[in-house]
Amino acid sequence: MNAQEPADDVRIPRAQIGSSPQHLLTTLLGEYLDSSEADLPSTAVIAILREFGVSESSARAALSRLVKRGLIATRGNGRPPVYHLTSQAIAKHRSRMQHFLNFGAHPPHWTGEWVMVSFSIPSSGQAARHAVRKSLSSLRFVGLYDSVWIRPGREAAPVRDALSQLLHPVEGARWSIMHVRFDEEAGPHGPASAYDLTALAAAYTAFIEQYAELRVAARNGEVDAARALVARTSAMDSWRKFPDTDPDLPHHLLPRPWPRQQARETFLDIHSALGALAQARLVQVATPYWPDAASWITHFRASHDPARPEPTGGSTAAHSLPADGGPGPAGRTLH
């Protein structure tokens, strides 16, 4: 792509809003709001979601669902309603942002140990069997055989709690949790064979290709603020599935070449370069409905300080955005 190409000619991927505006709103709140003290008017939320083509009725429905999930709560009884993030949501958002931004930064410390789960459920317990498999998948276990599931590492407390809760009430159910080592980790009968690493590598490669042009445009300053908000959200929404699905296997079990590092660098280049612009656009869109928006809207970014691996917030509260929505000044990092 020619570095002198106008920003309007840069192909910006559409926002990947997952299954619903509720998913999109959760992503936006996690990325750009980091305080339970902020009063967030519903009208500001509607205006923000309009940037992504979400209708007013769908935006209100998303707000209602997040209230039912306990991520946001209403403040007072005014009309239009005013919301705020719950303290539980803030803690969850910070943890998830740290997870998304730090994933792949360092190879896992490998001791050769795996956690193995084996279970037996009577034929009458189909619902329990389905619930166990769903729970094991969410804990990043994978089925080695039908009722034998594994994951790398030593941490067994979460799966122990999950199986106890799910299977203790099921008559005749039995389960075991073991720490094991395999004589042949990488062979056709070893644990590595349980993972579809070919499909995972293809997904990383597709991510790299999808965002290659945007990565160059972001680094060259060719993305305006309005496009930055949608594009940065799209990149996060596409990247966030990898930390939740990649088993983070030790290096010797991965195919060569392994594209995760290039995918991570693609994501971080976009996320870092467009953070201040996306934040400024949010402030611009929300301020007519939320005068205090600039005091509360922030953005997360990955820290480059090895001693501070957690995300840090960025603030452009004191920065102005041109009336045409073009690029504004870069934000400052809060430590």
C-alpha cells in the first residue's frame, strides 16, 4: 500500500460484534470505561453503539441484558436512565484485558506435567455429561479420549471444584483428577494429538492477513478517529478468541513455523496505535449526551515495561479532536 494513499481508501475491517450488540457493548465498556463511579447515561450508550450501526432499540435491549447479568446497574430513578459499571464488572474487565493483552508475551514455564480428568457417568446422565464437557472446555481442557480430558500444567483446583459441583448430585457418577507425564508427548498417541493445531495455525494466519493493511495504515497514521474506533474494536474482538482457545502448549509441541507471535504483533500494533484516536472519538460522540465523558472514558494498552506486564490506561481527556473527526493528538499513559 502506498504510504501517501488517502485514509478513505484504506479498507477497514467491519466490527466483529460477535452474537449481539450485548457482546459489542461489553467489549466497549471493558476497553474504555474503568470506574464504577462514572454515571453513564443511556443516551450516550445509544450514540456510541450507533457508530457500529446498532439501532436504538437494540442498544436499549443490550443495556437491559447487561443489567440482568450484573455488569451494569442503574443509578437513581431518573429518565432517561443513568447506568454505572458494578465493582464486579470492573474487576472482571481488568482481569480480562490483562489476559487478552498479555497472552503470548512469554512462553509457558514447562515442567512436563499435565492435568488429566477421567469420568464415568451413567447412561441416564446425558445432561450431566453435556454440562461436564462444556465446563471442561471452558477450563481449556481437551478430550484425549471420550471420557479422558487433559490440559497442560499443574493447576487442578478449578476443575476439581467444577466436577464436584456438577457430578456430586449425579447418582453413580465417578471422576478422578490426576497429574501425569507422557512418555511420548508429540507422537500420534500422545497429548499433542488431541489438539487441532493445524486449524489454530490457519486461524492465526487468517487474522494476520485480515488485518495486514490496517496494521500498516495504523502505523503510518492513515486511520482517522471515526474509523479507528470501529477498526480497533474489530481487531480486539477478533483477537480475544485466541487467548481463550489456544492451549498455549510448550514450544516443542508446536508445528513450525508457528504464526502466533506475528498475529500478536499485528494485534498490538493496531491496538496501541489506534487507542488514543478511538478514545477521542468516543469522547466526541458521547459528550453531547454525557458532558463528563472526557473525565471518565479511557483506553487500555499493553505495557512495554517488563516489570509492569499488566495493562495500563491511557487518557486523552485534555486533548481535542478536530470537528471533522480526523486524527487528534496521541494520548498519555497513566502509571
